[in-house]
Amino acid sequence: MAVLKLPSMNAITRTISPSHGLFYSFDSALDEQKRKEQPVVLKAVSLVGTLGSWKEGDKAAKDQNAKKEQTVSSNIQTVDTCFLPPEHDAYCLKFNCRIASLVDDAISNDEEVLAKFREFVTQYKTNVGGEILARRYLTNLINGRFLWRNKYASNKTIKLRIDQLSHDFKIDLSFGFDSTFSDSKDQEIFDALVKRVAEALFDKEKVAVLYVTATGEIGYGQEIYPSQEFVNNKQETKSKVLFDVLSENTRVAAFHSQKIGNAIRTIDTWYADDAAYAIPVDPFGPDKKNQILHRAGVSAKNQSIYSIFNRLLDPKKGIEVDSNEGHYLMACFIRGGVYAGK
């Protein structure tokens, strides 16, 4: 059999689609029945900072050596800020994830490649199933990874709900992919949620919507951290622009859906046998914190999505579905993307 190559068109629709996450606040001293949540709003402030970059310091030293007149400059800027109101000490983050198996809806201009791709998906579904991946996705909710900087709070809880299945968990930052709950009820509900998500990952008839509500106490009037917009507009007067969403005529501080999705899919420990931490499932395995690409390259010897996909298309090589490469490849298909040869 001839070795197939990635075609010029090869697109897969993502399976897990998070909504934006909206922030609300409340007073944790009140009973749950008496609490009144209110949207957390952004406020633009103008402030005087200091100049502290290397470039500015180097210029100041050169000017001083040249005996040029020096004026101590202030760094005047306008920025968005996001704080709880002074009467509230806790936040509430709400979002949902639609889980709909759209992997079979892949688009390709090579029928043989499409057939090979679908054969792999069928074999993975039959021989592995969705529970390995579902357990990892849900673990990243229990350990609060999706909260990012907001995870440093006390009394963190998360409510997960799919259909009639609903339960409150304590957020445990140390909860890992192999962890279990000390409470048998927590474990029972978690296992049931894993099973339900696993079904939705591969069965079009069992679409699931996972509703997530997370809370944490950080102190009265303290700062929270929504998403930050990328400022690429010379007309923008603010040096820091935070993200908000219009809800019931109120601009509510929020997380981008991409930020939530990135946290949920941070399940890739298959990039190395001795992987010390998980990275997001992405084509080249980026680790932004350490500025490393763990899956760089597209040649046959590399471990990127393109390298592994090409090995799948080679009848002399192939990919075992129940392997590190197989799990990563399936997670990439669930992530979705344009995995084309050009």
C-alpha cells in the first residue's frame, strides 16, 4: 500500500466548546439562601507609575554620561481594574461546556486520508473509549486549573451539573489525573460524570452540556483577574484592557472561552515518558511558562500532531490507539483544528 500524505485540506471541528465565563460576587458571611450575587464590573483608572524597563534605564545612563539634562519621568497610564465591591469577599465564576461529538464531520479533500482518520477514531472508541480523556478533562475542573490566578483563594468549591446529575465538590489544587476522592459520594458522582462526558465525546446522539459554577473567598474588596485583551489598536487609550461581556445591560468581567478551553485541555503528559507536568493539547506542545515547545517539528522523527498523523497514514508504521501517541492524537482531534499538509 502507498503511503498517504496529509492533504491540503484537512479540518476537524472541535468537540468541547466552552462558553465565556462570567464573574459575580457575594458576601460569604451570609447564609446561602440570603446571598445576593451581583455582577463584577470593570473600572478604568488613571495612575502614575514608574519607568522601570531595561531600555529606559540604559537610555538614562547614556544621557547622564553625555551630561544631558535629566528629567525624572512618570509613567502615566490608564488601565482597567477589576475588584470586588467592599461589601463582598467572594467571587463566583459561571460557564458551561457543550460536548458534542463532531469528529466524524471532518472535512478533507482526500477520501483515503478521511477513511484512515475515521478508522482510527472508530478503533479508539471501540478499544479505548472516552473515559481516559473525560477523566482528565474533569480533573482540570476539580483542581481549579481553569481559575488561573483566581485559584489562590480559600474555601474553593465547584458545582458540576449535566442533565439531572449535579454535585458540589471542594476544589483541590493537588488533585491529579490519578487522584481519588476520600469521600465515597464524591467519587461516585465524579465517576458518573466521567462516564457521561465519555459518552458525549464519541456519540452524536448523547450531546451533553456541563454547567460549572466555581466560588472562592479572597477578602472584601480584593482584586480578581479576568481575561486581558490584546491591545493592537493605536487609537486605544488604555494600556491594559480587560475582557467583559454584556449581560442584562451590565458589562460583566469575564474569561474568554479560549482561556477556559486551554485549561480544560491541559492534559498532555504523553509528550515524554518522564513528563513532570501537563501541557495543553496543541499541535506543537507549547509550554508558555518555560518557553518550550515539547512537540516541535513536523518530520517523521518528531512528536507533533503532523508527525504522528503522518505515521498514522503510513501502513508500515501506524499508531496504536491505546498508547501515548494514540491518546494525544485523539485529544487533538477532540480539540479540533486544521491539520493540513500545507
